[in-house]
Amino acid sequence: MAVSLLSYCRVAVVVAKYGHTIVERNRLRRQLRELVRLLLIPRLSGMDLIIRVLPSAYSVEFKELSEEIDRIRIQLMADSPGS
């Protein structure tokens, strides 16, 4: 996480193949981008984030990914200045 000079949140999602197919990688990346769009960006401002996916993310359900992104949001909101 880095504090940004911009008033809005920017997020990059990095998903390596880790021996999985491009189709699996793209599906995971699309799911994470949608969760970030819904759960992180509307609630955070003035920061740049890079989310790097671990190999274990390929084997979890969408609900678990959602819960993990929500935990990230809670942690970021607790750590952000002015909270």
C-alpha cells in the first residue's frame, strides 16, 4: 500500500500462472478484479494497492476470495491515516 496524491484508490492485481492454465489464471484475475471493484475501491481513497495472488488462491471458492478481500479492506481501513 502506498499513499497516493490522487483522491481515488487505484488497485493492481498480479496473478502468476503457478503452473495453471491461462484460462484458470484469467478466471481468477477477473474474479479478483470484480471483488476489488465492489469491495475495495468504493470504500478506500487516496491509496495505491498491489494485490499479489498466492498459488493457493487457485483452489479456493469465490466466497472465500470475497472474505479475504473484505479482510484486506478492514485492515486497510484500520491502518489508514485519519481513522
